[in-house]
Amino acid sequence: MLRSLMMSLWVSILFLTLTGCGSMVPENDADKQYQDSQVQGTIQAFKDVDPSIQSFFDSAYGYAVFPSIGSGAIGIGGAGGNGQVFQQRNLIGYCQMGQANIGLALGGQTYSEIIFFQNAAALATFQAGQTAFDARANAVAAASGAGTAADYQDGVVVFTKPLDGLMFQAAIGGQHFSYAPLVH
């Protein structure tokens, strides 16, 4: 029984890692409206938890919002989610995050993530698919006042907010991002 459960989780993690999370670009108006509402809800949820994060929305050159990233692991893990990219508060495209890690890891969780870009160069690096890092090491957990203590590293600052689940993790790995521009 335990072996079957572990095999199911491994297959789920592998599938999530290999397939990304489906298409990062909404396929129709209903999907776009749903994603828009999820992104706006996520932004509001971060502001509700930490009103000081507003200063990043006001001053950042751009930002990427991932409403829900699913993550799971038994030793080897993976995560993925889709989001939207903004430049000076205007939607400019869609993004996808994929993550893989190995080490001591067990569990599953979902979380939201917002990445702020300090300047045009940091946003351009993200758009080119050259941004990759271990967000667990660089991320600031959304909490009251966290925005006042956070600062950019290499033009980027990441905030995360847990949604559901529990994950024990002492693993190494990294997040990689893909970007698709908004088509008018």
C-alpha cells in the first residue's frame, strides 16, 4: 500500500515537472478572465497580509504574479504554476514557473509567489528566460511588515505566501521561468 502511494506521488511529481502546468497563455476569454481574477485576488491577498508590500507595487519596474504554485516531493520534487507579467502596472505577458529539487523533501503544498523587478534589465532577463534561482533561499515570506525589511538582490525580490499543505524540505534545486508576450 505504501509502495503504491509512493509510486503515485512519484508519477505525479514527474508529470508535473515534465509537463509544466499546461499552457501558460489562456486559451479563451473565460480562461483569461479566470486568470485575471486569480492574479488580482493574489495581489490583494498579499496586500492584506502585508500593507507595506504596496511600496514594491508602486516603485518596481515590473512584477510577475503566480496565484497558485503546486509543489510535491518524496526526496525528488517538482513544482509548477502559471501567472501574469506586468510592466509599470500594465499586463505585458504570461509566465510559467517550473521547479525541480533533490534532497530531504517530503510533502505537498500550494503557495502564491510574486517576483518584483527593480529595473528594465531585471525584467528583460526574466523575459529572456534567463532568470533561475532557488526561491526558497531568496524568498521573503509574506507577513505583516515583511515588505519593509525586504530588499532587491540582483534586481529581483520574491515574496511567497503559503496557501495549503505541508512540506518538509532540506533540498537543493531551482526555479526556472518561461515568458510569452501578450498578443493583442
